[in-house]
Amino acid sequence: MGDRKAGDSAQMTLASKQNSTQEAGIAGKSKTKISSEDFRVPPDEPVDLKKWKTVVKPFFKSKKGYRKLLEEHVSDLSSLQHLHYASNRYALLLIFQGMDGAGKDGAIRHVMSGVNPEGCEVFSFKQPSAEELEHDFLWRTTCRLPERGRIGIFNRSYYEEVLVVRVHPEILRSQGLSEELRDEKTIWQERYRSIVDLEGHLHRNGTKIVKIFLHLSEDEQRKRFLARIDEPDKNWKFSVADIHERKYWKHYMEVYGACLGATSTHHSPWYVVPADDKDNARLIVSRIVLDALGGLKMAYPKTTPKRKAELQSIRKQLQKK
């Protein structure tokens, strides 16, 4: 995609042929019966993750069928990204959260495989640096927000500050906040409010936010950790700290439920995606992303009469031998 100015001419010459792309429904070409609404967390409702499934009936009958469906979704997403970039009216932020082994990396890699990397950036947020700790908890991610026409992906995000930090409050006590500001009786609700306010601000300024929680069962995580140990090419993925965190599984589920219920809104919803079946999860995620992009009011730039005349003049020059 490169330089936008250099690409605008090409986009505009295509406009007369492709302006009807949105009306034709790019995101509607695939025939899967996946409804993203089935996985959406309603606003202002408590979330008990024990009541949300970690596995659902597959949306495909064979591995070949899965690959075909994913290819359709990836192709549709590629077309929508092209329109998204040319339209240059909105930004799309995708946030992925989940327990270790839930498949965040794989979902991003497979679902976004057809996206032009010049129009998409992925950021992984782990332990904050010393510099980041000198700022408010939203600062480091705010610096990485996508610009209009682009897709930004957060592999973990500012939500870590109300998830892992809540499970391990000793982290909070080491963040340099005054005792008054880190009152554990009030800080989590205050941070939820800060997050909702930020996401509301971004929505009002053209950023569409979609938040995906990959819901993995404790037993499936155990199996995936064993695979990381048994398969040499997966050894690098395994950490002793992963086993340590399993001790807090119940607490994590409670904290995730509280977070999803407090921060899922009409304009920036959470989706709970059953993640025990990686292939199925990728199809669901791709459907959610397609619906998010397809729901934006986008169109290719229209070519003005003056621009058409200019292009015709250039055409004549190029046709001369």
C-alpha cells in the first residue's frame, strides 16, 4: 500500500468500477452460518464464564472444508481491507486476550494471513518497562493506536492492568502509585471506567474497537502445555511461569468475567470465542472481524471531472510512442 498519495491515483481510477463493492457485500460472499452475535457479550450484564462454552459444534465437516471456509474469510477480509485503506475514514483496533495457550498468536496469524502488512500492525504487550511505569496505565498502548485506514492488533493490551495485576496485586504495589491511588477497594472499578471512557473517545473519533477473549478450558490448556513439552519445535513456547499461573485459574476466570461484564459496550463489544478447537475458533474470529469491517460505512474515493480530465491527459501522453 505504501505511500497514500502515490496510491490515490490508482485507487481513484478503480473507483468507477468498484464503488459498488460495499453495496454488493464483500463480507457476505462466504456461506458460513456463523453469527458473531452468538458470541457477543451484552453490555451492562454480569459475566459468569462457567456458563460460556469453550467448545461448540464445528462449522466444517472436514479439514478440507475448514481450509476452504478460512480461505473464503481471508479473501473477503483482504478485499475489505483494501476498501478500508482507500476509504481512509476509520481505524480498526482488534484486541486479543486469553489465558496462556489459548491460541492468540495462531488466530492472528491465520485470520490476518491475507491482509497487506503495510496496512496492519501487531503489538504484543508484556511486562511494562521502567519508562512505561512512569506514566498512567493506558499510556503505552495509546502510543500504538492505529491511524485511519489501518488495522491495529493488540496481542494482550491495557486490559492486563485489570486482569493479571488484579490476580497479583503485588504488581500494583510495585507500580509507583501512591497508597491513596492504589486502594484495591476502588481501583478496579476506576480502571474499568478509564478504559470505557478511552474506548468511547476513540469510537467518537473514528476507531472501531473489537475485543476478543479466547475462552480456553483448563484441561485443554493442560494438553497444549504437554504438547509444548513433547514436541521439540514447540519447546520454546513453554515457560515454568505458565505452570505457576495455572494455580490461579479460578481467580483468573472470576477476574476475566468481571472485566468483560464491566467493559463490553455497544460500540466496543467483547466476544467470548470458544477456543478448545483452534480451527473453529479461527473461523469465528474471522467472522467477527469481517462483520466489524463490513459494518463500517466505507466507499472508494470518487473521481472528480477535473481528475478524470487529468487522467485522460496523462493517458494520451503515455500512449505516444
